[in-house]
Amino acid sequence: MTNTTAVRMDAPETHSVARRILTVFLPFALAYFLSYLYRTVNAVIADELTAALGVTAAGLGFLTSAYFIAFGLFQPPLGLLLDRYGPRRVESALLVVAAAGAALFALGGDLATLAVGRALIGLGVSACLMAALTANVMWWPRERLPLVNGLFLACGGLGAVFATTPVRLLLDLTDWRGLFLGIAAATVAVAVALFVTVPERRPEGSGQATLGDMLRGTAAVFRSPVFWRLAPACATVQGGFLAYISLWAGPWLRDVEAMDRLAVATHLQHAAVAMVAGYASFGLIADAARRFGLTPLTVQTVGVSLAVAVQGAMALGVGGLSPAMEWVLYSYFASASVMGYSLLTQRFPAELAGRVSTAVNLLMFVVAFTLQPAIGAFLGLFPAGAGYAAEAHRMAMLAVVALQAACVAWQAVGSFGGTSRQADAG
């Protein structure tokens, strides 16, 4: 049986780094690997789903976005559950729900059934990142959170890499239904491993907090000016990136760049690798930049600004870069957006860590599940052969760029005033 420990969040860490990596970092990383695999695999199997179900672009967008809808709607109660019951128990239970959703998706015969399965998957993996970020606040020194979170995201992002060419190769051995049954089995295995391996650790007094106390904490997060200064840029850049990398990047490469299925999968794999590299390196860059007086906020703002610039160049068809380089650079710089989680959790009391992270995540998934069907509906107005008009893709992406640019400018103009964590939280 795993012991439950209530701790002061600022207490010195007594466990060795190696033990924390083996019993905390790696189990959560495996779960996040599966989360990203679920999130992005539809971009590779989009043609198979279209052929099997006979859906339109809007229908495919709705099917894929069902994951984001369920994921996003569960974020407010998830934050309460994480701060009350701890990340180990919450995530291991929800992963069983994800496995059930994957099995339903594999066995479903119509769009409605698959959408329900996809929604259950979204609900089931909704804690994979948030539980890990909450656990990191509990187990790692505060000043190391950008580095630890970045390395964790890099490990989880390998799921997006696996969802490209490796998945395409697996489809030579089985169909998309067999693929999802296999992922369902792997999800159950990870749920069991996480429950058995991870020590339970919660903030002191979390078990005594009433529902009213916790809701007041949630309200304090959403009332905070610093939340509304930093969260929109993180949410729109990452949400827009997810809308593309989990679905519309594949059709973009097919319709705008005239690539076949294998080339699309290869380019998506390159983009996923770049995303993983970005997750890891931006944490390292932020850690090293402190020595030169540069804050993690500065590093993050520069990164997301470059992401928006590269995406804008892609939409306009300027810059002279190859499609591979465009998607690699976009994916790399867009990964800086997730630094927003650690930037915000450092500005609030540790007992609010789960609610802060899930509040950001809620906004991000609102963006993602709004954009996916909206892009699909717009593209559906401009059919062109087996796909959609290249100019329609460009116009849709320009609209996404405009939204992101406004939010990044809002953050950049108002965030560099040296606000203290105590003032931010108040």
C-alpha cells in the first residue's frame, strides 16, 4: 500500500533526485506520452476515418474536437480534485476511463459512437499534464519548475512523435481499430503502474478544506489580473498549435504542399520531434537565462512571438523556407507557450497549483476545440478534388495568427513590471 503524506509545500525535499525521477517523473511521463498519442493520432489516420465513416471536413473536425470538448469541460472540477485528493489517485482512475473510450472508439460503427469514445478519451487523459504539473510543484524546488516541466513535456511529447511515421507503419500490420484496441490495453497498464508506483503526497490541510474553501480559491485564480495577462497568450498559441498538429496539419500538407500520405506522416514526425526538442530546450534556456538577468517570462514571450511570426509566414506563403523547415520551426517555437503553466503556478500559493494549471488548460482547450470544427467548416466551403483549396487553408490560418498575435501583444505590453508572486496571487 502506498503511504499518503501531507506536506508543507515549501519544505526541503528529502527524497533523492534519482528516486523522484523513477517513482514520480517517469510514471507521469508515460501517462502523458499516451495523452499526446491520443491527441495527435487522428492527423495521421484522417484519411482512413474519412473513408470508413464517409464524413465531411466539418464532421471530422467535430469528431477530433470531441476530445478537446470533454477535456476542457472537465478542467474546473479536475483542479479541485487534484488539490483535494492528490495527482496519483485522480490520474490513475481517469486513465481507466480513457482506456474505455479507446475501446469504444475502436469498436464503434458510426460518427456518434466514435465521438462518444473520443470524448471519453479526452475526459480520461484530462489529468495527464495537470496531475504531473501539480506533482512537480509538490516534489521539486520552485526555481526548477520551468526546467522540470520542460523535460516532462519533452518526454510526453514523444507520444506525438510516435503518432506519426511509427503509427503509419503499424497500420501496415493492423487497421485503425486494432491500433486503438492496443492503445487501450497500454493505457490500463500505465494506470496500474502509476497507482502502484507513485507516492501519494498532498499539501498540508488539503483534506480538511471544504468545497466552499476550494471554490473560493478557484474564484481567486480567475479574478487575478496576472492570470488574465499571461494565460491568453499561452492558451491561444498552444491551442492553435494543437488544432493543427492534432488534425489540420495533415490536410494542410496534402492540399497546400501536394504531399502523399507517407510524406505527410514524415513531415508530421519532424514537427513532433521539433516540438519535443522545444519542450526540453526552452526549459534549459529559461534556467540558463537567469544567469544573464533574463526571466522565464522574457524567454517565453520571445518564443511565442517567433511561433506566431513563422505561422504567419506559412499562411502568407513567404519566407522561402521548405515545408519541412516551416513546420519544424513553428512546432519548436510554439512549445514555448507551455511555459505559461509554470509562470503562473509560481505566482500563486502552492495549494492552488492544480486549480491554476487547470484554469490555463481550460482556456487552451476552449481555443483548440473551437478552432478545429471552425477551420473544418470554413474549409468545407472550398472543396477542391479530394481535399480543399490551398487558399482556404491560408485564410483560415491567417485568422488563427491574428488571434494569437493580439494575445501575445497583450502579454508583452503589460507583463514586464516585476510583479511579485504575493501581489500576483492577491
